[in-house]
Amino acid sequence: MKIYTKTGDQGITSLLGGLRVPKCDLRIDAYGTIDELNSYIGLLRDQAVNEKRTGFLKEIQDRLFTVGADLATAPGKDKVKKPSLDPADIEMLERAVDSMEAELPMLTAFILPGGHQSVSFCHLARTVCRRGERITVELASVEQVSELVIQYLNRLSDYLFVLGRKMAQELEVEEVTWAPRLK
């Protein structure tokens, strides 16, 4: 099978279920952003500081493929066979956040991204996740989107924020806090 089909050369692509839409369609933007996020999670998984989290990060990547499949499904095509997201997937993220937060100092100021390249990669993943969430919420305002997808993305961005803090702790780098200039 060839990787190129030439069916998208005119700026049109197919959703799962066969509906053809422009490549600038909001649904394409949503699952394309999730694909971008998945790449950043792969980059995080490759960081030495996350060696003990590679399995968990791989699990997140698997769920992001599920989210992408859900977002790539044409409206009204509920019969399309695809994996499903479960409340347990969200609970898994919540448990991980709670576990990391228990080992971190209390947050007393806004954190500026940075301090170490690996931590910066985590913040990039977090911001792409937030963008994916915003686009998905926008899509949900005009078409049916699973509530679990939106909840998962929201919880994943929380996880990535706390993971960045945990990585900084493990790398023994000081978190850079925001000191607003007040006049």
C-alpha cells in the first residue's frame, strides 16, 4: 500500500465514515492538534528523566489515538468501529496528578516555563494540549463531541503541568516563578 493516495491534493480529506471535508475543517484542526500533542508526548517519553514513566506516557499516547479517532469520526457515524475512551482513563490521570502533587512543595506562585530543556518540552506539550482542548470545545459548540474527550484533554493538561513540576524536582532545577512588575 502506498502512503500517498492523491485524494487530498485538492485540500479535501475523508473523516472516518467517509464524509469528505476541507482540510481546514474544525474537526481536522482538532484531531490534527491531538496528533501534534501525541508527538510532544513521545518527545517527553524519550527524556531520560521520564525513564520510569515511559509506560504511563505510552498509555497516554494510546489514549490520544483514541481521542483522535473519536474526533476524526464524521458526525452521525456512530456505527464506525473505533476504540473508546472510558472514565477510568480520566481517573488514571487524576491518580497520577495526586501522586506527584503529594511529593511537591505547595504552589504559591505562577510558574514560568523553563529551567531545563526536558521541563520546557513538558510545558510545550501542556500548551498544545490546552490548544487541542480549546479547539475541541469550539467543535463541540457546533457538532457532537464526546464529553469524555473534553474531560480527558482537560485532565491531561493538568497532568502535564504537574509533570513539569515533578520533572524539575527530579532534575534538581529550581522552578522559575513569575514575579509580576507592579507599579
